Amino acid sequence: MKPLGYTNGQMAALSGVKDGNQWRKYTGSNPSRSMSVPALFYLAAQLSLTPDDFERVLEKMRSIGADVTAEEIAPKTHKSLPSVPTAAAA
């Protein structure tokens, strides 16, 4: 995986894996683990979507039955993460 300049813990938060130790399993060399498409999609969404776009996705999730809030799944708003450039800012 291409380095983004975040710590292992920050990358774990962005990709939805448990912690930095789990994240290292994807980036290590013993051999490294393949990341699932859903986890990679979640990571890319965190890095790409504007807050409004992310909320639209959550609304769609709610409309099909999910009980979810942005705070539950949006680690880019967590203070341990540096600000993430969004598609709108790029």
C-alpha cells in the first residue's frame, strides 16, 4: 500500500480495522495480508468524500435499515487524525 503519512493507528481508524497492530498485518512483509474490497472502499471513502457526501451515504444506509451515526463510523473527524483532504479540496 502506498504510504499516506499517517501512523498505524490513524490508518487503522481510517480503514475500520481494530488497531495499529491489525493495520501492520496489511503493510508488513511477513507476508502482508490482502485488504478486503469493503475495507479498502471504506478507507478510500474516508479520504475522498466531503462531509456532506459522507452524510448522504449515511442517509442511504439509514433508508435501507441501518442505525448509524457519522460519529460511529467517521474516524477522520477524530482528533487523533490530521485533517484529511477531501475531493472538494483537491
